[in-house]
Amino acid sequence: MTSIASVGLNETEILPAKPGPNVVICIPAFNEETTIGRIVSRSKEFCSHVVVCDDGSIDRTSLEATKSGAIVAAHIKNQGKGAALKTLLQEASVFDPDVIVTLDGDGQHDPSDVPLLVAPVMEGTADVVIGCRFNGGNRIPFYREIGNSFLSLMTNWSAGTKVRDTQSGFRAYSSKVIPSISIIENGMGVDSEILINLARQGFRIEERNVAVSYGGDTSTLNPASHIIRVIWSIARAKYRRLGRVSTIGWSVASGTLIAAFVLLWIVRMPISLFGLGASSIALSTGILAVALSPRSRLIRWLRKIKIAPP
């Protein structure tokens, strides 16, 4: 069970603070005392309520957020972005919002872009709107651009989408989408997990270009660790969808394809690059599916060294 301490919530805050659509902005934060106050203050201009989840910070994050007018739900210990978003969605539902907007607490997102994301939802043309950072107008560290491109490729492959920035935490969700969001991942893979699940359920997903600032590069997770965790989440989502029977099927299919291409090579028949690529992907998928079996030695070992979740 998630341990939460609510700060700054009272009955008068249940009513919408301003006319127009009831927008609730949700901000996951971990040790963001230097930025959270400014972000909350700016966010209040574009919504009815701001809810912050202090995910086990050891600094003044909760205090600064509360002083700036946010409703704060504080985790007793750090649990990860996924756990924070789960808490935020629960807390935000109290206000019966038309739209829930999520943005990061490190200052990279500009709250003035919130109306850009909210508009398609209110116009009824989209159920989810993602703020795309990779639009040519932002200065983004090269390693982040490469890493995000790779993760977007994998996420789109699993979700069947063509989203440019699948890792963006700046999103607007229609109220009708919220009950369909089921978060299992506690860590950084949650953005991919949500996108994959909503895409499979047929919700309409759009993107809008937004500004981003990486001044100081305040991420609390190193890029390599971030990539590994997101890949893990995507792989687990894929495995859950395939199931055990499909795991065997993938293994048999990939083995058959490889055997066929080896036979063609032995008899010296031409092999197209497309065919070789397809067989390689099939083999990789089969190996991954078997490796991710809950009873596999790989999973047991990763759990033993506390990398894999239980």
C-alpha cells in the first residue's frame, strides 16, 4: 500500500477556482525545492487546481509547493515516477476534472503551453495530447535526443503508434481516459506504459509542439539507467500481452525462420536484406520473450540483485 500524507487540502478547495474547463495540473516531484514553487505559481494561471506529489523528497519540496498554492500528497519514501502519477491521478479525481495535465517538477516544461495541450481535448478531436519536445525549436542535449529517439522507436513498435516524443511527461488526458489508465510500473517506464495501454484501447492520441528548457539538466536519473528501465517496462508490457502460449509460439516461429535462412545459405540461394532483417527481429523477439518468462534464470538473477521488480 502506498503511504501518503496529504498537505493543504480542505473542503473549500474542491470547487473550481476559475471559469472555463476544469483543468487540474498534476506534478510529480522529487527533491525539487528550487523549482517547484515557481512551477506551481505559473501553473495556477492555466488551471483550476495544482496537485503535487512529493515522492519522498528529503528537502523542502512539499513546503515550497504548499506555500505556492498547490495541494500536496507526500509519499513517506521515494517510490518512483509511476507511483507518483498513480497518486496524482487519484488525488486529482476528487475535483471531477474535464482534463488532467501532467508536467514534470524539474522546470523543463513551460506551463504557458498547457492551453495548447488542453484545446484538442476540449474540442473533442483527441483523448490524449502529448507535448512534443523534438520540434526543431528546442535546444536538447544530443544524448537525450538519441536516447529518446530509440525509446520512442521501441514504444511505437509496441503501441502501434507514430508518436515523435513518447517519453514526454507533459500530457493532457481527457476525463474519460483516466479510468482506463492502469499503472503497474513505479519507475520511469510509466510514460511508455500509459501510452501503450491507451493506444491498444483505441484512444485518440495527438501531439503538439511545446517549449522545453534543460538549463542545468536537473534529471535525477542518469540516461543509461533511464533507458534500461524504460526498455524493461516496454518488454514487460509486450510479454504480458503475448502470454505464455504466445511466448512458445514466438520461440518456435523465430527458430523456424532462422533454420530456413540457414538452409537457404547452405544451398547458396540468395537471401534478401529484408528477409534477413525480419528473421533477426523474430529471433530477438523470441529470445526476449523466453528471457522475460517469470521463471527464467535471467529474471530470477535480476530479482536477486534487485534490478528486476518482484
